[in-house]
Amino acid sequence: MRIVVVDDNPMNITVVQEILKRAGYTNVWAAASGTELFGLLGLNAQGQEPEDSAADDNGIDLILLDMMMPGVDGITACHAISQSPRLRDIPIIMVTAIGDSKKLAEALDAGAIDYVTKPINRIELLARIRVALRLKEQKDWHKERDRRVREELQLAREVQSAALPQRVEDDRIAINAIFRPSEELSGDLYAWNRIDDKRYGIAVIDAMGHGISSSLVCMVIASVMQEAMTKLVEPEQVIQELNRRSQQLQFADQLIQYYFTALYALVDLEKGTIEYVNAGHPPGMIVRGGGQVEAFRQGGLAIGLFDEIEVTKHVLDITAGDRMILYTDGMLDLVGEEDDDQMGRLKEALQPFGSTVPLEEVEEILFQRDNDSNRSDDRCLVLVDIK
């Protein structure tokens, strides 16, 4: 427990140190001015963080700060400390002989949490110190918990990213994706799998919500999807299996039911076809070699809502030069507010991006208006080029 007493009068420092010592607070530092306090805290003479600073708060748990001092007074020092992200959680108690309520209000506005008046009452001082130290202990606990949560979220994000497939590039087909999660963890998922020499299974999925819960559901879906694409292959069977497995997810709160939309497509390079099932997902589209855009069918129920769902398979022809584009509904926000024509605007926006346009150029042009700080939904775009 480390306390700093700041006063330009050495006698006042001695009195406070003795009170603290008799109360069991033995780790007490002293500073004779605001500038000296800045030095203890790793700030420069103006109370600012040095550009190359790697200092910490020196384990300081409380500052008893005299209000009236020559040079840097207590209010100025308090304000500087409260402006530092590194130091702002250190509680400050102002010690003053002034009974001016305006000055006291100014000190509290500058960041002080409490004050005591001179001559110091020992019982009052110790009581206020105990309150301040409890506050510091609670803040430290929350900071440590938040740090652990951030580390775990980062690890979870890395695990989630590692589960996403690597790009495919060969002489018959190219598959790649643009992925921008709105938070640390995403509720969107894309997957593809080489079934044999002529067929590829490709899917995009959007789970309800964002954050940890949706990402965990996505990780379960990713595992099931990979198995289903490999063993079942056929779009109707894959979607039915996803629905069956999603019904096995049990939650403590029976009012919570996670569901997700999905579009699964089976690309057959030998037949020149795409067989797909849309389970409540935004329709994909094909940008033909000549620039025409052909949209997939809409419809179907989302996965996980009912024990059994009806699925309908659709078939589209493909040929060399075609580009299949699958996406999640976060992409729709890029073309304006939701209305009846939103899908049409996205279709127009994607039309120029045929298979001759590199993915990097698609990302640069399409996402140039994307504001990460204001984005409320994940964005996922999968490009499949038929060579």
C-alpha cells in the first residue's frame, strides 16, 4: 500500500506521515511540490507524459495533495494526473485550509475524489483514506479482469481466424474472401472444401448477434459444416444436417435460441453447374464474363428455429470467366439504408467486379466508404472465379 503526501510545508508532511504510520501505513512517500510529484509519477515538468515514456504508476495507491502550493498548485497537479490514462485511476484527496466552496468544487472537477481540511482531524483523515483505498482496490480488480478478458478475446479471435479456410488458386478455380468483423469476434463465417477433383463445397453463414456467444455458435457450425461438406456433399443434406445439429445445442436459458442463415453451394466444374440451397440468407449472384449479373434465388427458413425445415435446391449453369459472389447481410449497409431497392443497389455495385478484377481492387473500391468505428455488423464477401 503506497501513499504519497504532497505539501510545501515540511511540518505538515511530518504530521500526516506520523498519523499514517500509527495507523499501519508504513509505505508513505513525500513530495514538496507539484513538480516533484510529477517526477515521482513519471510526468515531465508540465505534467505531461513524455513521448518516449515507458513508466508505470510506481504502485501508488493514493495521493494526499495540498491545494495551495507555489508553482504547480494542487488543482493543476490534480488535473494533469486525471488527464493521464496511466494515472487517472489513482485516487486523490485534497488537503486544504481553504473553506471556499468554489475552490473545492474546482478541485473535485479536476479529478479529486474527496478532501479534508486543515487542521487535520486524524479520525476523519483515516476514514476518508480507507474509502479511497477501497475504491482503488475495486478499480484495480476491474482493470485486471478487463485485461484478462481482452487477452482471452484476442486468443479467441486468433482461434476463429485460424479456423477460416485458406484461399484456393489452381488452373480451374480460384476462391478467396474479404472479411471484416465488427467486433473482436464475429458472427459471420465462410467455409469451403475441395470434395474431389471436380467439386467444391462453398458456404457463407451469419449467426444471430455478435460477440462471444455468436462466435462460439459459429465455431460449432464450422466444425459441423466441414464434416457435412465432406461426408454428405449434396446441398439439401448439408443444410438438413446443420439444422439437426443446431437443435442439439442446449442453453441454460431456454428463452435463448440461436439461429443462423446459410447459403451452401456445390460447384461442379465438370458439369458446369452450381447447385445451392438458401436457408434464409441474402442471395448470392454470378457476374458473367460479359458483365451480366444473375442473382440466386431467395427464400428458405433460417437454420436452428425448427426441428425440421424444408429445403429447396436450385441449379445455375457456370462457364469460364464467371465469378460467383456470396456475402452476408452486413454488405448491404454499404449501399445505403434498408429499403425495397437495397438488394438492387448491391447488385449494381457488384456488377463491375467480374473475374478479371483482382480481389484487392474489389476491396479497395467497394469498402472505401466503410467506417470501421461506426460499423454495427460483420462484413463478409466470398469470390469464386471459374477459370
